[in-house]
Amino acid sequence: MNRPTIIDFLNTSVDKYADNPFLWEKKTDKFVPTTYKETKEQAHRIAAGLIKLGVKQGDKIALLSEGRNAWIVGELGILHTGAVNVPLSIKLEESNDLIFRLEHSESKYILVSGGQLKKIRSIIGSLPLVKKVIVFDEQPEYEPLEMSLKELMAWGEEYLKNYPDSVKKAAEAIKPDDMANISYTSGTTADPKGIMLTHRNYTANVEQALTLMTIPPTYRTLIILPLDHCFAHVAGFYSFMACGASVGTVQTGKTGMETLKNIPINIKELKPNLLLSVPALAKNFRKSIESNIQSQGKFVQWMFNTALKMNYSYNKEGYNKGKGLQILKKPILALFDKILFKKVRQAFGGELDFFIGGGALLDIELQRFYYAIGIPMYQGYGLSEATPIISSNSEKHHKLGSSGFLVTPMDLKICDEDGKELPNYTKGEIVIKGENVMAGYYRNEKATAETVKDGWLYTGDMGYMDNDGFLYVVGRFKSLLISSDGEKYSPEGIEESFADNSKFIEYVVLHNNQDPYTSALIVPNKEALKSFVKNTDPSLDWESEDAKKMALTKLQSEIDDYKKGGKYEGMFPERWLPAAVAVIGEPFSEKNGLINSSMKVVRGKVEKLYEDRLKSLYEPGAKEIVNAENIKALS
């Protein structure tokens, strides 16, 4: 049985496609290609430099950088030595986020971009295991332990002259089941889990993904998602590498905002054939298209909306489009496409065939919109523990609204809480088995044993299968929240901390279902708030509006204690803390069914009962805690 490593993938592609461009990067005024052969040579120089530094097989090397050639070649260099890459998100804050991951992974070396270097410099004193920090961008001066990538590659070049087979020998010693990455989940306390992904996890998932889609060697993609996530790894550069196709990265700006602004410009320049997306980006792209249409006057707007509606009724769910009398619309739709949608597609370079949507669930209305304008967004599903692709819609098989057809070979079953397998159309936990299932959580046997049982990965997500082999993911089997960029996180630790650390808060229920920010329902301790108001200003009557405003301001300060400058700063990432709060007047009790016999909040019932309040937390002005609804709740 052929079980290649990532190095085998690269070597095979270099043999077949040596002069094809693999990487595209724009540093100044245009995208410049790097061929497969050049990529391998650069990776060998980095690997040789690392070997000279003393890197051994199994060593952990962290990588913190914006997406760029050096990221991809850096990972390939690390892997050629038999070491393990620990990819880190640039969203991470220095405090707990970065330190925990670097300490827990036992990283001895760090590869970092110039833009992220200050984070490493601020914590390096707390990282005694780190022997060397390799900086991608030239610096005016270097601190102890730091060196440039340029210098490392010069070392590597020299080392290869003296020991020409050193990298080849190190790479040949790598086994398919050796670790390639430790990819950290988003933990709710200071202990996120390190997902161990092997070479074979990656190569197997690429093989599985390619049973759903075909990537010609002429294809280009621009990776607009963070490279540290395994979705960008598999659906991005490793799938493209396996097919001799090429990969561009977004031009790095001086700030994060500048980099974001480069995305639409770079898409037009590189003219990708396929893009990876998440719901937040899909919504932004749509907004941009619609505002452009609006700017062209009422007639164009009317024509665009008419064309959309007609396409929606013609396309249906994709697999059943153009059935019956709908076929009569085909010539009119072809005309609309020529005069309208073709121009819209120019914003994406004009060569884009389709998107693959990952991360969280993509609203079916958004899927219909992209399908109508001629660049379908095929929704997929997966999670990092599955390297990550489990299913996806594709040109071959698609049903809008579903999470797609299963990759093969892989087994999937839907189970109830007792682990019993359920029939089609019955909701339960999604459980999978295949070579894409992680090797476990690094240094966390307990969590591994809870998640992987007899080779089956229990995803924690809820879904069902239909009779045609399509998976529908409908929510969370466990209470994970999902942010707009697809990041999943568990709310319990934050909720418990708020209730435990504040005498003014009885219960908290956090909410985020692909929303722009996290919101919260809070049941306050009214008696504690009354005492606080009375002690602060004895002249204030509790029934007065001013007293309620003071109480609400106090509740907000309890939340702000977890933010920058607060006494619990750094305990949780700020992006998971509630940005808008609805105060609930009725206590949660067993009697009203909002808590169970073990005093745990019944999340589903709470969310259903307060559905309207949760919706209101995403309306303009909702981030102000002092509002009429919250004042009324304290009465």
C-alpha cells in the first residue's frame, strides 16, 4: 500500500512539473513565480541550515508569520529535517495564547516574520527551551538568539557543499506516521489542545479531497485564509502541489487592515481558478458586489435582482436545476450572464471556476447567490482533528444547503449519545474513521481517549445523512460556538469564570453562530446590584432609571475585567468575550426548565426562549449595555 510522506509528494511533483510555477508572491509591483524545482532547492537550503543549527528529527519548530512564500518553503524545510512544524496564528496575543503553545509544544526554534517579531521579543525571556529565532525579514539589528532567514539559507548552502546528501538522508528517514504538525485548537481556558497531524494524515486527506475535485496543473489559487490552519494546508498548497498547480499568497501590508485591502487587488492580478473561503469572506465579497451594482443606478439594480430571482428558481439546489418548464428560461439566463454576471466575475479576475467554502456553515441563500452569478461556492465540512476535510460539495456532486459528499476512502456514522448508530435523516453526532484522523492530542492522553475511540473520531458536531450520500451539518452536538471565520470554541470555561468571579452575575450564556462577535445573555444577581447601588449612592432609589443605569454600568465593568487592563486580562482571547449583552430579568431554574438537575444551563432552551433578544444583540447600538430592554429587565 502506497503511504507517501509530504516529502514524497514534493519529490514526485518536482519530477513531473520541475519548471511549472508552484508559488506566486508579490513583494513590490507584480506577482513573481517560484518553480517546483526552485521551491525544493530553497527548502533543502533551509533544512541544511537547520541541521547545521542542531535540529534533530522530532524537534518542534514554531512558525509565526503572515502567508507568504517563506511560510510554505519554511514548513517544507522543517519537514525535510524530520522536525515538526508548530504553526501559530497571527491573531494570537503574546500573554497566554503564544506562551502556552510555545511551552506546551516544547518548541526549540521559532521561524517568524518581521511583522510578528515584536510578539516573540516580548516573551522570549519566558521561553528557556528556545535556542534560536529565525527572522524572515532583514532587521536593522538582531537581539541575542536571533538570526535572519537569509543567513540560515547561506549556512545551508555551505553545509550542502560539504555534506551534499545530508538533507536527502534526513528526509529518507521520515516515516508516514511521523508527526508533521502540531496544530492548536482554540482553548477556552489556558489549555488549548495540540492536534498531532502526521505526514500520512496530510497526504491521505489530499488523496481523499481529490476524489471530489480535479485540479489541472494549469490551475492557480490565491490563499486568502491563514496558512496555519490545516484547511489552507490541504485544500490549498498540498492539494495544488500534488497536481502540479500553483499557489499565490496575499501581499503583506504594513498593517492587518492593509493586507485585507490587498485581497481584492491580488485576486484581480493573479486571476485564480479556485478560491478557498469562509462565511465572513463570502459575506464581504457579496456586499462589495451589491454596493457596486447599486452605484450603477436603479435600472441596473432592477435587472440584477430580476436575473438573480430567475436564476434561483432555475438552479434550485444545483443537482436538480433546469428541470421541467424551467428549461425555457435558459436563453434569457444566458443573456443575463453575458451582460451582467460576466462583468461581476471580472472582480474575481474572470478565471474563477468555483469557491470551496470551509469553516462554519454557509447560509444556503449565500450559496444560491454565488451559484447564480456563475461562481458556485461549494460548501465543505471538516475539522482540524480530521486534517480537516470530511465532505464537500463539488462540480461532480452538489446539493446546495448540504455539507457535501463524503471523501473516500473514509467511514462515517451518525450516533446518538450512547454511541448507537442512527439511520439516514436522523440527527446525531458525526463520527468518522480514516487515515485522515489525527494521531491524538499532544501531551493530553485524557482528551485523546475522549475524542478518538477504537480509531473513530467523535467530532462533537451534529448532522445527518440523506439517501443520496450527502451530509448535512446542522449545529453542535456539544456546545461549541462558531465565530464568523469558522473558528470553533467552547463557551463553558468563560461562562463559569464570569459566574464564579463576580457576585453580580448568576448565569451567563454566550452566543456565537457565525456572527460578527460574541454576545451574551446574563442573569444578574439583583440583590447584589441593589446593595452596590445603595452603597455607592444612598440617595438613589432602586426603582429610578439612574439606579438601573449604575447597575448596568457595574455589570459591564465586570465583563471588562477580562479585557485589556482588567484584573483577568489574558485569561481568554478578547475576541471570545461578549461585545453585546442582554440582561435577563427571570432567574434560570429547574422549574422553568432553563437549568437541569445538576444545575447546568440547558443551552438549547435558553437560546430558543430568548431568540429575539439574541437577534437584537447584532443590531446597531446593541453594544451599549445601558438600553431600554436591559433597564426593564432589572425592574
